[in-house]
Amino acid sequence: MATEIRVPTLGESVTEATIGKWFKKPGDAVSADEPLVELETDKVTVEVPAPAAGTLGEIAVQEGETVEVGALLGSIDAGAGGGSAPAAKPAEAKAEAPKASAPAEKVSDKSAPADAGQAPSVRKLAAESGVDPAGVSGTGKDNRVTKGDMLAAIATGGAASAAPATSAAPRAASAPDDASREERVRMTKLRQTIARRLKDAQNSAAMLTTFNDVDMSAVMDLRKTYKDVFEKKHGVKLGFMGFFVKAVISALKDVPAVNAEIDGTDLIYKNYYHIGVAVGTEKGLVVPVVRDADLLSVAGVEKAIGDFGRKARDGNLKLEDMQGGTFTISNGGVYGSLMSTPILNAPQSGILGMHRIEERPVVKNGQIVIRPMMYLALSYDHRIVDGKEAVTFLVRVKEAIEDPTRLVMDL
């Protein structure tokens, strides 16, 4: 008896995924809970385990195709699993060979259906909209038409370009000598989503950036004094991010518009502080969220960020780890960035950009001195946040970092 393999529930607001990679081929033996296929969603990559032991049967959806939650991916035939394939497999293959040739004989008499090889979601959209998939340029594997291609075609009146929605114009052809040295790789679902969301943020928000610099001397002195005892007690290193998260929360309490979002004609003020921390991975940027960060100590924040960093590197972040953020911090300084203008993480109204620490001459009490300085950048949605509020927010962060005692005293 065959056991069906279906797309699992992928998390809140995630209704579809793209087949990234099949780890097994039809006929391969599989063990229960062994990873069978990798699904790419717009937020994370998910591995679907085998629901039972046996032999992988027919694969219903190929790599590059888009599937919905609950869709059939394939099946597992009862049999030996967790080791080698059944001993009778070669004989079975020979016995089935004549059957495999039967369809080829029929092809000459009758052509295959026009929608052969199309995903169920594509056929459904074609039937509902009247748009013929044959006239739609596919962006899936082997130029297959995906659900996204059909939706784009329907939105544009029946014709969709093969170029992804993130491209401004079709790419010009390369010279033959250059083309032979190029490599074309399909964008992952995560990368496509990053591109789409960042461009949507630019198109929808009235985005503006304000800058300031901060003297890191006080925080660096604190780290130098307490880093060893801090790590011994809490089991985590004392970094800068814990101070910045606490400084941001203090500033958000003073300027609540930066912790708000627009919903139609309403403004929603968030009276809680879920701080997203941007983390770079091999597959792209992800933003895990430290929930209720205002209730955590500096050590608690550092532990949460450390856990997220390990999960991100190992590919173990879950959807719930990246949902519900109210404000985001991005630290380009770890890569050497001196200054940048971060893009909003919609629908949030603000994002703080940290940068590298650099010793620079500054004037203190009428004297030129050398101080470890960092540029800070706050990008904000001007539809919600006025210039005065944005500058005030950034000054509050600067004051808290330059005098960490303010955080302890709640000033």
C-alpha cells in the first residue's frame, strides 16, 4: 500500500512553496523521517521527512515547480526501507520495460494533452481565467509555467514576461565570448522574496534616512571591564547588540511613532517591542525577532541573538522565529560598512543601521581627541514619522550608548 507525501503546513500566512531539491529518486529506499525533499518558501527552507519507510514511488511535482499547502508531492511504496532497494528491483525493471514503451506507440496516433506536465495550480488558474499557459513564458525549471507566472499573466491581461517581477527590463544578450563564461542560477524563493519585499518597501513607503554618530567609548570600556565575568556568569559573550537593543527600546518608548505601522487609513501603535535583528546567511538576509525584548536583560538579549545566529547558520530558523517584528536593527559594520541607508522591513516604520567603529578626531570640551566613533542611520517612513521624531529617536539612541547609565536609570 502506498503512503502519500504531501506539503505540510508551512506556517502563518505561508500558503505555497517551491520544490527546491529532491534528495531521493524513484525506486530509492527510504527510512521513516528521512529527509525526502526540500521546499523553499518566501521566508525559510523546509525539509519534508518521509512519513513511512519503504521505496520512493512516483514523484508528482518536479524541482522548480510551485505547490500549495496540502498538495501531493509523491508517494512511498511499502517495502524494504532504510537500506538497499529490494533485491527484485532489477527484474522488476526488466519486466516493466515493455510497458514503458507503450506510451511511445500511442504518441504517434494521438498527441499528448496540451496541459500535460503542468502543475495543478496552473491548470486551475487557466480554467478560471481563460489565460492559456501555452502563451505564458515560464520561469520554473526547464521553462515550466509556475503559479506565479500565471498570476502575473492574468494581472497583465494574459501575457507574462519570462523575466522575474524584480527585473526592470529584459536582460540584453551577452556577447558569445562572454556568454560562455557566465553561469545562470535560478533565484531561490527566499532571494525572490527579499528582492520583491525590498522593492515594494521603496515603492510604497515615503522612505527617508537621517544620520548621526555615536562615541562608543563608554560601551567599549564596559565591555572591557566586565566581559570575562559576564561570560562566566551568563555563558554568552558581551557584545554591542545587547546595548543597542536596549537603547532602541528606550527610544521607541519616547517616540512611539517609530514603533507603529499603517493599516489603510489607520495608524497602529505597538505597545510591545519585538526587535528584529538582521542576520546574513549563505542563502540571503533573514530577520529573526527577539520577542518582548523590553522584558529581557542585556544578557537575555545576547543569548537570544546568539541562538538565532546559530540557527541561521545551520538553516534551522523556523517561521515563528521571523514573524511579528515591530522594529529592525541591521549591523553592516560587521562586514566593514562605514555608512549606509538601510531599507525598511515593511510594514515597520523604522530600521536602525549600525556601522563599523573607527577612531576619528572629535572635539570634546574644546579639545581635539581621538574617539572610537560609529555612524548610525535611521531609515523611516515619513508617512508616519515626522523629521523631528526621527531625529529625536536617533538622538535618544546616541545618548543611551554614550552614557549607558541612562538605561539603568530609565532616563
